Amino acid sequence: MRTLLLAFVVLLGGCPAPLVSPYDEVIEKGVVDFYERLNVFVKDMGDAAGKPEGTYEANTKTYNALEAKLDVLILRASSASQGTGCRLEAKVYEKVAKVLDNDMPADMKASAKDGAGDANGCNARLLQLVRQQLGFIREIHAKTDKCASPPGQQVSCLRKATSETALKIANQSINAVSVVEAAKRN
Amino acid sequence: MPAPSAEQIFEEMMAAGEKAFGASWSAVANYAPAEFRKMAIQITEIAQNVARYKLDKSEGYSEETGRILMKMQRTAAESVLVATTQLNLIAVQKAMDAMAKVLRKTFKGLVARIL
């Protein structure tokens, strides 16, 4: 009886591996700052579409600065996870994979298969997804969006409609990071 | 075949979400549906803007841009999925912490007595 009771107390009162990584104020504040900068920048680009200051070539420095800001946050989250990746809970993974017709992202598949991955890895993954969104906006600005610019030229731009849709989608990924950090804090 | 409405897409996403997360769904019920609704609206918005561009090149955006925006939407879906899983785990962690606190308090004196 004594052993059983002791084991019970140790099990529940001890220090098991946490299911989620601890709240990180630097990541939460960093993401809020990134949100503000990206939103101002993309809205400005939508307004400047077709003007010289709205071309991709005129804004590469801003993209580099935004990427660097995210890279610092990703590095912080990755160093905590020791690069093991993000692993979804097995049961949830199975069901989600079924719903998505096994169209799961490759790194999640790998983490589920080899049993690697931890809570910190999911933090890093969320930030990497924000980085991907920025990369997509950059790709559109550099390659696919074109605007008429006098005299009769086509220049690279972020069209007004594109900037609106892209921002709404990118904000979903940024919001995902904020929501998780806020839930940990509360 | 007519394009599905945002409402139809939303209903399908909700059903898939509930199916995937089962009993844990309640822990994320506030966050996930709002995000699914945004996705559904944005997917129809992309289709509408590509159609507007086809009619008038000064409106909407090209199919190439639309394709990248759909990739962005897929990435956003992954963000929501990972966040939803994390919110579930945070709820479980908080419940475990609260339980452990009660147990520690309850058994502390008892353990001290029998040891």
C-alpha cells in the first residue's frame, strides 16, 4: 500500500515531460511585431501597385529584413526543440491523415513515423509556416503579379486585390502562433 | 457544376475537424471554426478574383497568382491544424497540472506520515 501510494504521488506530482513547451514572451512579442510590420508593408504595396516604389526590385530590402526577423524567432524555437520536429499526437495524426487523404506535410509524416518531435518542435513549425507565407508573397511580388505603369509598361507589383487576399491568409498563420502562445500564458 | 459556396466549404471543414479531433474538439471549438470560416471565404475570394481578372486585366489577379494564394491557404490550414493540436495539449496539460496540485496537497501529509 505504501509503495502504491508513493508511486501514485510521484507519478502525478513529479516532473513528467511537459506536453507543451513553456510560454515564451520573446516569441509572442516578436510575432506581434512581425504582424504589424508585414501588415503595414503589404497594404503599402497594394497602394503603390504600378508605381516605381511598389515594384519588387524597390522592396527587396524590406523582404530581407522581415525574413531575418522571422529567422531569429525560428532559431530560438528550434534550439529549444533540438531540431526534432513537430509531432502530432498519434490518434489525432491518424484521423487527420485519413481526412486529408494521407496528404500530410512530409516532415510531419517523418516525425510521426520515427516517433521524434516534441512540443518545442511544433512552435518552430508554426513559425516556419509564417516564413513560408512570407516567401509566397515575395514570389507573387517578384514573378506573377504585373501592373500597368506609364508609359505602357508592365512592372512587378503586388496588386491591390492580391495584397488583400494574401494578407488575410498570412495573418491566419501568424494568428496561429499568437493564439498558442496566449493560451500558454493564460 | 457550380462552384461550392463559402458556407458549403465551411460545413465540410467543420465536419472534418470534428471527425479528426473527436472528444478533444471542445478544447478548440472557439478557435478552429472561426479559422475554418475564414478559409472558406478566402477560397471563394480567390476564385472570384481570378474570374474578375479574366474579364478585365486591371481587376482581380491572374491564375498564376491565384495558384500561389491557394498554396498559401494550404499552409494556413496546416498552421491552424498544428495550433489546434497545441491548444488541445495545453488544455490537457492544464488539467493535469491542476490535478497534480490537488493530489500533492491531499497526499502530502499522508505520505509524510507513512514514510
